[in-house]
Amino acid sequence: MLYSKAINSFVDLLFPRSCISCSSHLDFYEKMLCLNCQLELPQTGFHLEKENPLYKKLLLNFPLENAAALFRFQKEGSVARMIHQFKYNRQAKIGRYLGKWLGYTLMESPYFKSLDGIIPVPLHPSKKRTRGYNQAEIIAEPLAKQLQIPLINKSLMRVKKTKSLARIDHDARWKEVDEAFAMKQPLPKSFEHLLLVDDVITTGATLNACACTLLKNSQVKLSIVSLACRL
Ligand SMILES: [Zn+2]
């Protein structure tokens, strides 16, 4: 134990790492985020409350079992900065790290127990090529491992190339994602309850479009999780 601590400290001296949120130097026992930032990030605690504000917001648009998000999303806050790095600067490791954190959170929750599979919100293939990966899939991979359920990424697909929703107003978003998704392969008949995963939930327009496509084409029940949400 002491021996590995010494090796880690030595590796740290040679290859100093910095916190992805505040850029301060990381100690060998810290992964990606310094302890201070870990404690200060605005966690929602929604996984411990069935009728939480995100659940109530999404329920206005489609039927769902449970909803949770790890953090509150504030413009220009540390969560927004990390997610920006993850999505637009090819920092998939940030998404894997936060996805694992989300997984541990869901394992503490009494509401995400009876799931049969995980569906990441799909990206249009051309956007996936440009970005290098689908960010929702990067988050969903560690979740699938921790919850020990399959990742389903060949059933739901994005058929319409939508504009970046961050740049258009509230009403236009709903119109933009309308009919953006379709089923490419039917879901296995044995699946009763699926977890739909996205990076950030703002208006809920994208999730609503995905959920409507899934609910129209199968008998499944849906639950939702994301790294962050704006209410
Ligand atoms: Zn920090």
C-alpha cells in the first residue's frame, strides 16, 4: 500500500495533473476533480426523491417512471464548463468519469432497480463523425456496467439532422426535434423498463421526441437520467 502510494506520488511529480474544473494541481488520490470542486458541485439529490422537480417537469410531456440528474446546470458554472470540454473538445474521459459518478448515485437510489436496458439519446451519424463520439453513449457505457444491464444503441436512431438546440429559442426547439427520431430495430419483447440517457436536459424537447418514438413503437416504461438539468 505504502509502496503504491510512493509510486503514485512519483508519477504525479513527473506528470502533474490538474483539476478539470478549477485547474488546481491534483493530488495522487484525486481523479480529474480536486476534492474542493467535488464537494462544491451543485448535486441535485433527485435520485432520492421520486417526485423531484425534474420528474414533475418531464411528466407534463410524456409518461415516465423515474427521473434524475446528477447536477444542476447553470450557464457558465463549473458543470457547464466540464460538459463543454466533454462535448466539444474531445474530452471523452470527462464523460466517462462523470458517467461513473452518475452510476454510483443511481445505485444508491431505490428507484432505478427494475431496468432491462439503457438507451443513449442518439446523435445524427454525421454529427457523431464530426464530434468523434456520441456523448450520451459515453455516459451510458459506465452506467450499463455498474447497473449490469445491456446498452442498446442500435434500436433508436436520429433521422433528422437538427440545428444546435443551444442556439434557438424555447418554442423553436420543440418544432426542431419533432420527428427527429425513428426505430431502426424493434426492441426485444422481454424488455419492460428502459433507461433513457442524455448529457443535459434543458427544455426536455429532445427527450420528449425520443420518448414519444419509443412509446409509440413498443410497450416499454421509461425512466430518464442525465448528467445535468436546468429547471
Ligand atoms: Zn478543482
